[in-house]
Amino acid sequence: MKKIILAIVIMMITNSVQSQALEGSQVLDYSLPTSQNGIAQVRVNFDWKLSVFQGSIVLSYDSECNGSNNLNYRGKTYTGYSSSDNLSYEYLQEKIRDIKCTDPTVSIKITGPGVNKRVQVQVHEGKSSGSGFGSINSLILGNASSNGVKDFDVIVEHVVSVLYLNTQPAYAEIEKILSEKEKKEKLDNIKKLVSEKINNEDPTGAMADLRSAKNLFPNDPWINEKIKEVEQIQKKQKEDLVKKNNKAEADKLKSQANTQIKQKNYAGARDLLKKAEKLNPEDDEIPEIFESLEALGSTVNTKENSKSSSASSSNDDFWNDKPSNNTSSSRSKTKEQLDAEAYQDAMQKQQAYTDNFMNSIKEQKEKEERSWVAREQSFYAAERLRNAKNNLSQGSTLSKDHSSIESLEREFQQKMNAVNNLVSEQVAAKNQKWQTDVQNAYRNSNETDKAFGELVSTFGTLINSASAKSEERYRKEKLEKERAELKKKLEAEMAEEKAKLMREFRVNLINQFPEGGVPLSKDKIPVNELYFFAYIYDPAKINNMSPDIFITNTFPIAQYNDGTWPFKNAITSELQKTASVSNGKLVLVGYYGSEETAEEYRKSLIDLSIKSGFVQKDLVYKGKKATSVQKNTDFWETGTKKDEKKDIKKKDDFWNN
């Protein structure tokens, strides 16, 4: 059982490890259930620069397990093009059968080219310590003689999860940083693909790759030479196609000629055969049919001559009173029999040739139909897998154009609910593609190979199904990560927009309650007491999140007994002293004729300031009521005293001197 699981681990990792761009350093720990021997962990160290992955997977067993048995798999994956040497199942089974011990030390190592490009995971007995890159803790393999973890599948799942979740393809990022060295690797891969397609007699595909490569490497001599070579191959293919069509037309004419021969229309058959010979001069059967026609023609002429000879013999003696001396009738009859036998033999040969020809055509047609069915199945399976991958990729990516968090959450929930179905569809498409490829590979094999092909197909299906859980988890984690990033971005944008609107609202608020003033003496005010309120704010802090604003109560200002009003500066100076607020601008709002009106406006200021994000604080100022005003008192404490008016006598001098 353990060997089978080990084989599945190898195959899952082989299928899961793909080209990936990793940058920086990363360490991931996956803890398994504890045991008496300690905590079992998988520790994976990433220290990669952004690069194309080239790696190998090495499974090694310790020396106690039948010597040093290493099972090596090497494969390469390039950006935009993928090719790998498939791990032979026969080789895999052979190596696993060689393992004699029950508790092998298994090391799964993936390495990349160059410095600081490596990933290693070790799985081994808890009794021994691991070695290799980084600090990698032990994984305890369950067995009959130890108290380790019994469920080997748990270990398998964690190992595969670590590798699979952190080696997802990132082709878009890789394409952006392709260096000249990477371009050369890409060119080498194109060369390999072109050579494979030429060897597989696919010049059309090879030419398509060469045309694409020429756009990237217009001056590469190898590409130009290969284009000429493939053009020659295509030219030969066209010539072969013409020959094939001519041969098919010639075979059709031969079939029509056989029909004419059966109908004893030898002249018509001869004309058809001449046309067939012109179309396909290399056909060796046409001359044989011509010989058969000559034999048939000779037989016909002999029969006609025999009839003529008999007629002349009967007319030797017109009155038939003398017996004829011609004694060749018996010989003529014998020749007729021989000719009939020759005719029958020629017809049998011709019929045998016709039957063989028709059977060959039928067999070839059936073979072509099977081949086309296989190609069609393979195409539709590949198309289904491609669509499934695209749908899963789109279904696990959130839109970047959301205008609200509610819209983002709706899309997130929809795609989270759909991930399971999309992953299931991809697994089904993978299984169909895998089964189709295996069937095509073993279609013309013997029964033993076909049985092995069914085993391979079953293993592939198990692998695809086992990876579904990890795929679903990866896609959901990807959606959650994207949601968090987009939500953070939306919240920042909304906060900035809110702050902007709040600042504009505060400026408008200040403009709605502008600086007021005190009436002049010339202003005829019908009351001797006016009402004001004031507020203080710091203009330098108006853009802060929560700036302070100090708002006074509604207070009265009385008129002097002589009908004048206090100066505005006197009022604001006393307010500043009362408030004891530094670094602020004081705004005196008013005047109002009634206390009720002034209070209504003051409450409006308080309400709007709170809504605009100000922190409202109260200031108390009593003001000066009319009852406390005396005519000759320095009411505002300005330090001056009004001069009493004196009567000026009118002098005779006009100029008052």
C-alpha cells in the first residue's frame, strides 16, 4: 500500500510542479499531529529570484533498502512552451519493486539552475536527522513498529500542498523580465519543438513555430535554414498528395475497368486502363490487366474464326451430295474448350484482384475513420480542458473596477460559491484528456499493452481527483487575498474622498457664518440692545481629522446712553481674554435684533460643525446688558473717559477767533 501511495506522490508532484516566478525568501511550516517522537513537520524553504523554473525530482532510498536505489526524473518547463520527459511507469514500478525494506527514507528535492534557486522537502523517519538545504524537521512515517503518524496520506497531502500552492505558474510576470539568456533558452525550446514536429511529419506546425520565432529572432541563421528545409518538406508533401490523389483516381478507373470487363466491354475497359496508367505509371497491376484483356480478345477472335470455318465446310457441296473432306471439327471443339478454360482462368484472376483491391480500400477507409475519430476526440478533450482552465482562472479573479465594498462582497461570494463547480469541471476535463491520450497511445497495441494503458489511465484519474482539493483551496485563498487587497484599496479611496468632502463642507460652513460687526452711530437702530455669538477655530487645522471649534453662548451688547455702540475690537478683545484660546481665529457673528434669532443661528452652527467633523466645545461669555450701562462709565474698560460737552458761546468773529 505504501509503495502505491509513494508512486502517487511522485506523479502528483510531477504534474503539480510548474513554471513559477518566485522572488525573495519564504519559509512555510505545516505541522502534523504530534506523536511520542515529537512534532512532525514539513518545512519548505524558498529563496528564488524571479526566473523560469528548471528542476528535477529525486527520490532516494537509504543504503539499508537494497543498496542505493535512486529514482530520478528530470524535466524542463519554459515560459510559453512546455515539454517534459514523461516518467516511465514501467521504470517506476520496477524501482518500487526493488525496495525491500518497510521504512525507507524518502527525499523529495526540487532544484533550479544557478545560485539561490532551490527548494527542498524531506520526508524521513523521526529517528534520523535530515540533511540538505535549510533547517528541515523530521516527518515521522507510520509503520507497524513505531508510534509515528499512521496516516501516510496526511503527510502526502501536506507535501503536495506545500509544493503545489507555491509553484503556480506566473507566466505574465516572467515574460516581463526575460533576459537575453532567457530568450536563448526560449529559442532552444523552439528548436526542440520544431525538430520534434519535423520528426513527427508535422511541417505545418513546425512552420507556424518558425514564423513566430522569426518575429522574435529575425536574424537567427538556424531559423532561416529550417524555414527553407520545412518549405522543401511541404513541397514534397504536396507532390506526395498529388501522387496520392492520382493513385486514388487511377484505382477508381481500374475499378470501373473491371466492371466493363465483366460486361464484356473490352474496348471501354482498355480506354479506362490507359487513363489509369497515365495517372499512375508506377502501378504494376495495370500491365497484368492489359495481358488479361489481350487473352480475352484472342479467345473472342478464335470463337469467331471457328464459326466461319464451320460455315464454309457445310457449303463445300452446295447440294450436299458429297460428304465433306474437312475433318477439323473435332480439333475445333477441343480448342474451344481450351479457350473457355483460359477465359475462365483470366476471369477468376481478375475477380481475385478486384476483391483484394476493394478489401484494401475498405480497410484503409476504416483505419482513416478511426484515426479521424481519435483526432476529433483528442481535439474536443483538449478544447474542453482549455475552456475549463480559462473559466477557473476567470472565476478565481476579482474585478478591479468596483465602486463600493458592497459590490466587491457580492462578486466575492458569487465566485467563492462557484469555485467548487469550476474545479470539478477542470478535473473532469483533465480526466477526459488523459483518458483520450492514453487510448490513442495504445490504440494499435496488443492486449497486454492495452491493459497496462488502462492502469495508466486509472492512475492519472486518481491523481487529477486528488489534486482537486488543493486546487479548490488555492483558488479560494487567492480570492480571499484579492478581496482583502481590493477592500483595503476601496476603504482608503473612500476615506480620502470622505475627508475631501468633509474639508469642503467645513470651508462652506465657515463661509455661511462670516464675520459680523457693530452698528455705527449713524445707523438708526430701534433697539438699545443687540445679540451676538462668536466661534474660534484654527484655519491651519481645518484639514485635520477632528479639529476643535469653540462656540460661545448668545450674548447681548448694549448701546451707550448717548446712542453710540461699543467698538468691535473692544468686544473681540474681551472675548479673547475670556476664551483663553491660543492659535485660533475669532469670528464675531451678528448682530441680531432678538435673542431668539441669534440662538437659532447659533444652534445651526453647532449642528453643522458636528456633522462636518469638528469637535465642538462651549465658551461662556455674559456680554453687556442695557441695565448695566451708565453714561459716564468706561463700560469697555478702554482707559478713556468721555469729555463733557461744553456750551460754546457764539462770537462775533465769524472765524471764531
